[in-house]
Amino acid sequence: MKKSEIKTNAIRLLEQKKIPFAVHNYVDSGVISGMEVAQVLEEEPDRVFKTLVTVGKSGEHYVFVVPVNRELNLKKAAAAAGEKNISMIKSKELLELTGYIHGGCSPVGMKKFFKTFLDKSAENHQTIMVSGGKIGYQIEIAPEDLGKVIRFTFEDIAD
């Protein structure tokens, strides 16, 4: 486990639970988009995942974690969540809801736990990268170790 110079909710939670992970810093690059993050970190885009927060027709919120080079399929997402339909939340709602801002939203350490789905492609990798909870930081973690800190199900949710 590599100690980080910055402590976000996500990093603190992983350290507290003694979960193995590594922090990758790209602060000086100025990039925000997932594809740019993968490029700057010299990682395959299918190993770098973005965290998307949605709301279902019921009003319940859901978190979907998909590779940066793919898009969330809203029909598959709704089916996985047992909803008639699902839509992305507005960017301005993200901070109040999760404690994170757009571009720095981690599936780990949100203000409240939301039912979470990880694209099944993550099962093909020993480790994946998710946001470290702040723009400029990625956490590299094994999917099974991620499952020790947040509950999620693997689903086919990306196109």
C-alpha cells in the first residue's frame, strides 16, 4: 500500500480498513476527462473507470462504475437497478449528494451509500483505477478489494 500525500474520504476509508491500494497523482497535468486521465497515467482506458451517479424513476439514487472508454447504457442500468428508467443527476447536485465534485467522484467514501454497480469488464483485470475522490488522484485497487469497502454487483452496463 502506497501512502498518499493527500487524504480524501476515499483514501482515508481505504487506509482505515487496511485495504491494499495505490494512489496515482496527475494533478500537474490539468486533465479531467477519463480518456485524458488514462493517457496521462499511461494506462489502458479499459482499466480506468469513471463513477456515474444516477436517479431512477422511483427517486432512488444509484452509482455505476464503467470504463472511461465506454458509455453507461441507461437501459441496462435501469434493468440492473430494477427501475423503469434511469437518468444522470445534474452536475450541480453531485457535491451535496455525494460529497464529491464532477471529475473527482469516487465510488468509495460518499456521504451516503448508494446501490452500486461495477461493469463486469472489471472482472478481466487484476486491478482497476477509480477516482481518488479529488481531481488529480486515481486509486488503483483490485476489484475484490474494492468489494471489501463498498458493496457492489458486477453487471453488463456499458456500451
